[in-house]
Amino acid sequence: MMTSRTVRPAPARPVRAVPPAVKRPGLAGTLRSEFTKLRSVRSTYFTLIAFFLAGAGFAIAAAAGNRANGGQALFDPTATSLQGAVHLGELIIVVIGALVITSEYGTRMISTSLTAMPRRGVLYVAKAVVLTCVTSAVALITSLASFFAGQAVLGAGHGGASIASPDALRSVLLSAVFVTCCALLAFGLGAVIRYTAGAVTTLFGLVFLIPLLGQALPTNWFHEIERWLPGGGALGPIIATKPVPDAAYLFGPYGELAVFAGYAAIALIAGFLLFRRRDA
């Protein structure tokens, strides 16, 4: 006698309602993307080349104009060579710092960037890191070139210095750090204001206008506050290897650089917070 056996169908596999999670975009890929953006824009090269030529050219002109002062007690050949890299760096390199973020707002490409990288904090940090790497490298090259160009014009017979002279290397390095902080300050202001002209104008007001207006105060008051201002005569100690005349009330080179870096840090933090919260 044969018995029938019922064959049960195999259970159907459950259908996923949501596709499997993919790896979230990370910092490494965003860094490569931001570096590609920065180097693919012609204005980046023009601005960096202009900064280099202006810094080295000013060093040569300043050294040639001060050859007669060589050997005097207060003559500082290192500061003479680095003036262009620092003071012109404030005017030139800040344009790149602002454009790194404001250009995307101007062209409305920021929405595309946020679509590719929805993690706003990662995108902001990647932009800041790429800007820091590029500007610090170019600023260091410009500072070294300015120093050696200026000393070549001065020569040993006119009180020239070598990179091994006391505090010469420190001044070269701090001048590059200062220029990098200028770019980061502009970047933070660009994230807050979103417009290139507004960010650059605000930075110029902080660095140039406020110290100038402060001179209208009584001398004692001005001396008390100038050390805390992000510009003016407070930049002298950063590149000086000898005492700066009539500047005993200022902090030393590291102190003045720390004050300026503090302003850059405040701008970066404010830009980070607003970048994460505001709509594109």
C-alpha cells in the first residue's frame, strides 16, 4: 500500500524594504575632493604666485633701501626681509581663505557639495585642513625665499643675517604660521558671512581699521589694549629678532601670535557652528 507524502514549499525569503546600508562618506575622500576643487581653479594659482612674488620682491626692495642702516644696533635684517611676506600676506592670502567657502555659496555649488557629503562637519573640517596645508606650504616657501633674497641684497658687509643667526629661523617659521592664521581667519569669516567681499572687508577692518582707530585713545589706554588687537604694531614682535622700539608693552613673538591665532580660532568655531545649522 502506497502512502502519499505532502511536499511543503520552501519558505520565501523576506524582501528587504530598505536597501543595505552603504559605507558613509568619510574625511579622506572629502579631503581629496576639496583639494581637487582648490587646485582646479585658476585664481588659486594666480593668488599664490602673486603672494610669492610680492613677498620676495618686497624683501629685495626693503633690503636695498636699508643697506645704509646695516650694522646699526637696532637694525633687524631678518624683519626687514620678512615684512613683505607678513604684511602683503594679510592682503593677498586672505582672498583664498575666503574663496574656499564663499565661492560655493556664490555659485550655489554648496548644495551639490552637501549632497555628495551630507555630513556638514566633515565637509567644513576638510575645507579647513586643505586650506591649512596649501597656505602653510606656500607661506613657508615664501618666507624662506624672502629671507634669503633680502639677505643676499644686504650681504655680510651691510649687516646681513644667516638662517643660523639667533631667532632668524624662528621668525621665518612664525611668519609662515601667521599668514596661515590669516587664511583661516578669512575662512571662518567667510563661513559666517557667506560673501567674499564681506568676509575680506571684515578681516581688513579687524586687522587694520580697529588698531588705527585705537590710536585715538589716550596713549596709556592704547598700550593696554594694542597687545590684544589682531593687527597693527602687534605684528612687529612676530618677525623681529631684536627689541622693537617703543613696543615694550606688547607680548613677545609667541604671545602676539597666540593672540592672533585666538581670533582665527573664534572665527573658525563660529563658522563651524553656523555651517552646521543654517540652510545652504
